[in-house]
Amino acid sequence: MRLHDLKPRPGAKHRRKRLGSGESSGHGKTSGRGGKGQTARSGSSIRIGFEGGQMPLIRRLPKRGFNNAAFTTRYLPVNLEALNAFDNGAVVDETAVRNAGLANGKSSGIKILGDGDLKKKLTVRAHAFSKSAKEKIEGQGGICEVIGAAKTAAAPREDARPSAAAPAKEPKAKKAPKAPEEKK
């Protein structure tokens, strides 16, 4: 085989769509752009949600209430079966799981789920465990360590609690009202 014998694989190259080359070509007359108007022009692009200058639907609808979606705790799920990829006696934490390619993407942490069987004794450090996963890990003689517990609304903040060492503040004494001045 020589350089001049090389060809692309069958199906890799397609014939270019020839636009505006007669009505019977399948792409003639309006060249697949439909009728006249804004979208028929060259360089036309309309942003998502644009309704031709009319007030868009997203701005017409009322916005009420509180949406908790921005504050949810999202864990990346990792099944027990996948943890068999680690050596016996290894310490498995989030960085080890991510380096092994078992969890990818943004998250608040990882959660170990009990799907499958664990065949090794591991020390697993994760942000959450399912009940069955915890039982199976400890059944093999492993250890489950919960790290960086997720923030919950019910738990009071550390700095919000009054410390026992700080003395209680006494209320300020009220000032005596001023006597009205006499007019001359």
C-alpha cells in the first residue's frame, strides 16, 4: 500500500449538500430555509426564548415562592460492586474513587450504595452510606467513616450558640426623661 492508495473509510465522507441548485434537487429555491423573513436571511440567529419582540413567556409568568434547587445536596452514587476494583485493606475516599473513574462531575460528595457484593475488606470514607452498604462493608470486616456531614437546615451553626464562658449581658439602664423646658 502506498500513500496514493489511501482512501477514507466507506461512509466517512459525504457529498456536500448543494443548495439552491434547482427546484428538483431537493434543496432548491429557498435552500431549506423555508419562506421569507428573518430566518431566511444570511447571518440570522434568534436567541432561545426570543418571541419577536413580544414579552417572552418567562417574563410574563409570575415568580413567587422559594426554590430550593440551588441548595440541594447532590451526591454522586457509587455501588459496592465498583469498590472491588481497590486492593484489599485499602483506604477508599472521594479522591481515590474519582481517580479510579467511578464518580465524575460536580457534587457535594459521594454516597456508597449497597448494590452488588463487596469481596474485600476496605476502609471507606464517604459523605453518606446506604443502610445496606454499611452492613455489607462492616460484614466484610471493613470500616465506614462518614466525612464532612452535609449541611442541614435543622442543625444550628457553631457560632450561633452562646458559649458558657461568656458572661451574660446585662440590660442597659434607661435614661430618666428630660424635664420640659419652661417658655419665657
